Amino acid sequence: MKMKIILYPDGKDWLKLTQRPSIQVKELNALVNEVFEKVKKEGDKAVLNYTRQFDKVNLKSLEVNDETIKSASQAISSELKQAIKLAKRNIEKFHKAQAESSKKIETTKGYICWRESRAIESVGIYIPGGTAPLFSTVLMLGIPAKLAGCKEIILCTPPNKLGEISPAILYTASLIGVTKIFSAGGIQAIAAMTFGTESIAKVDKIFGPGNQYVTAAKQTSQNFGVAIDLPAGPSEVLIIANKTCEPAFVAADLLSQAEHGIDSQVILLSNSEVIIKRVLAELNAQLKKLPRKEIAAMALKNSKAIVLQTITDCIEFSNLYAPEHLILAIEDSQRLISKISNASSVFLGNYSCESAGDYASGTNHTLPTNGYARNYSGVSLDSFVKKITFQNLSKQGIKNIGPAIEIMAETEQLFAHKNAVTLRLKNL
């Protein structure tokens, strides 16, 4: 399967070229609303029925019992356990460094203000299953949740065709301290965490990537008072490569995203037609050897290789596209950092493969997609806390700022506001 090659497109056509593949929004929203209504009314029964309908699995219960979780440790290799623990250490180290210390600021003599973090008490994390059970996402979401101090961390993930959950997911969830695990995926899992059911607790915020159905469901959950981390749909990567790149590396990075799912998208940009041809030759050779080549080939149908006049043009196109993952396959890529304004996570140079960020570098791989990097950040420690402001006003402080408050409140015709200050000033 060959990617579509586009040579030197006019600037007025760039926006059209940044569009992602999508399904009919009207049909998608109708399905989401239908599932939400059913789950709200029928709870576990609806979740089980939709699991039977969508996942073709007939479950008797949703919660994964302790015995199954404990036995998962025996089902995976010691090498994998060590790899998971290495990634855990790096992710913990990177996210611990994000903690903010409280600073008290005297804005006016006698008036002290500060801000403190408090954990979101109950969070739900959604872990994609299906063709690729993403146990790595358990690390990315569970670790900062634990570091933040969230009291309840529940996990929902779809079962496989045998009604089972990947042992790697169960082991990782147990390792980091997830509170409860449920066999539930897709729209019905998001609805369950939104409303709560007999088994699945209602949460305050929902985290996790997923397909367009999961993304739409998360966005709908906000209508019912539940927060979400970010819009995270099908995975994507944009790679900018020049003559200093290693074509085999670039091809491997493109395929690493393409194999996620048929709705994934990969974009290759270069200022050289020769480099595009060399990368695509490598891509076709590597594709034949992949176990998930059918999935990757389908994703490549939605993908493009674009030749632009300069690397500066490539950066400008990338900022317009706002990719989830941006790889600069350029030897002196550091010089381009200041030009990047829209990207979720950036990988610099020939040896910074996106796979490192997906698994073990320490940065978080739960990132905004579909152009949302223009206005969202990836998941961090801050995603699991809210900020509370405090202020302490002394007698001297109210004397200093009171008159200004009075005149501002009076101008807005909010006389009770003014009076709250006036009474205090008269009392001094």
C-alpha cells in the first residue's frame, strides 16, 4: 500500500490537506446519546447488553475479581515485568518533577494570597483493548493519579473475544494501585463512569485515549458534570525529514503509528522528493514483514507524503496540522524548537523514536489528537489536581484596598458588594 504523494501544494490548499478522516458526526452522536440514555436508566444491564452487541462477548459480571488480577502476574514473563518497572520508574520521575510548591504573595500590604493543589478524588481511566491492549496507558494514567493523591482510581477496558482482559493490563494496574478494574469498553464504559451503575462508580473526571466513539462519548460526558482529560482519538504522527534523516528510521516511525488502527493517520513532510521516495521504499519493504500489516496498510490509505519547498514550510504546515506526535528527523533539529507552536509531543533527531515516548522515556503518551494540540496539552500531574486559591486580608489590608473595591462595586451597581467593605472600614 503506497501513501499518497503530493508535490509542492499551494499554500491555500494546506488547510484541506490537514483534515483527518472521520465518520458522520450526526450518526455518531445519535449512537452516543442512545447508549448514554440506556446506561443511565438500566445501569449494569445496559453495559452488559452493549458489550454483547459491540464486543460479541457475553459477560456475567463487570468487575474483575482479585483472584484473576493476582493470577495475571504468573501469565506474563519476568522480562516484561522488568520492562514495566523500568518504565514506571521513569514516568514517576518525570511526573514527580511537575509538582508545584505553594507560594504566598503579598499583593498589597496586609493582603496575602496563595494557591494550593488538591487531588481530584475519583477518577476513571479508560484503557483501549481490542487488537492492541494498551497496558502502557495504565502506567501513563495511573502513575500521575497516584502521585496526585486521587482516592479512587477505577479502570475500564474492553474484554477480548474470550471475555478476558490482557494479563499485562491487570498486572500493571495492580502494580500501580488501581482501585477497581472492570470489563467494559467503548461508549458504554464512558457512560457507566459518567452516571455510575450498580458496579461501576460515578467519577469526577475521565481519562484515556480511544477511537472516535470513545472520544465522542467523553465529550458527551461533560454535559453531565464529568470532566475529561482531553480529546484523544485515533493516533497520528507527522514526521519532517530532510537529507540528514535515516530513511529506514523514518519508515519505521510511520509504521509504528499506522499499526495502531485503521483510523490512524501518518504524515511525512520533506523538502526533498528523493528523501520521500527513499522513505516510501523502506516503508513498503518493512510493511510486508509486520504482523499487523493489514491494519497498517488500511491506515496508510488515510495518509500523505508531502513535498514542500523548505523545512520552514514544513514547520508551518505542521503547526497548521497540530500533530499528536511530531518527529524532526533532522540532525540539527534543536534549532527548530522555537518555531514549533502546535504539537502535543516532539521527538528531536534521528534517534528519538516515538516509541520511546509511548513506553518508557517518562513523558506521558496520553495526548490531544485531531488538531487539538492547538489548545490542549497532554496529560500531566496537573491533570489530576485542581487548584484552590486562598487569601488572608488583615485590617491594614482592607484599609489599603477597600476604597478601590467600594468604587468598583458601586460603578457596577452591586451595592451589597460595596457594603461588605464599607462595614469593615467603619469598624476599624
